[in-house]
Amino acid sequence: MKKIFLVVVFLIGFFGYSQAQKEKYQSLFIYNFTKYIKWPDAYSPNTFVIAVIGNSTILDELNGMAASKKQTTSGAQIEIKKYNSVDEIGACHILFVSENSVDKLGQIEARTSGKPVLLVTDTPGMATQGAVINFIEKDGKIKFELNESQAGKRSLIVSSSLTSLAILI
């Protein structure tokens, strides 16, 4: 699996992507983050929740990915949730903050503070504003920034394999 992920990252980095493929690549990255990030044992139930706050077409891609993958490599069933507001945010492992919700990132960070929630965004500058991972476009290619300090504050352990692929913040 690690080799497949690295090949996909290489191909995306080498050949680039079209705007229509952006959410598909992001959902694939998000799924693969489940393999390279370790959540605390107490936060590893039988269901692995990936949530989206706000409106984003990535939700369709995540639902498609969850239907085909069905579970993480650790055997947990994948569940996709959508939150319309900060007040709705419940227990989840990964929270994708859509572009139309990044203005609430401070509130989202406060709501999930002290919890092992991987905050993922795709808006420039968000890795320095509280996101753990932020997708960016660089030289026409999709890349991701990683804020290791934020990951540590959330008790998330990021593998060196993933760190080596990231732009470190």
C-alpha cells in the first residue's frame, strides 16, 4: 500500500492534475492519511469517522471512496459525516474544513482542541492558522503542507514516510 501511495504522489507531482480531479486526489490522500498517522488507542474504535464541515464537492468523492474501500487498514469501518456548523461537530478522526468554512477555523480548532482530530484544509495559509494538513497547489501540482506542531498538540503521530512527502510548516 505504501508503494501505491508513493506512486500516486509521484504521478500527481510529476504530471499535475486537472481542476476536476482535485477532490478525487484529495479524497485519496485523506484515505491514505489513515495509514500514515496514528491516533491514540483510546480514539481508535471500530468506526473511523471522516467528516466535512461546510459545502464541498469533496463529500461526494469521500462517500465514493468509503463505499469502495469500506474500512481502514486497521479494520475500522469508514463513516463519512457532514457538519453544517461548528456546533454540530462531534467525534471524528479527520475533519476536512471546506473553503467556505475556513473563516471559522479558529472556532473549529477551539471546538476540537485537545482531541485527536486531524484538521485538513485546502486554502492557502491555513497550516499556520491551526490546520494540521493543508492542500496547496504549487507549480500546477497538488501538494500538502504539514504542521507537525499542531499534530503533536492533537496527540497524532505522523510517520516519517508521510513527513518526507510533506512541505513542513
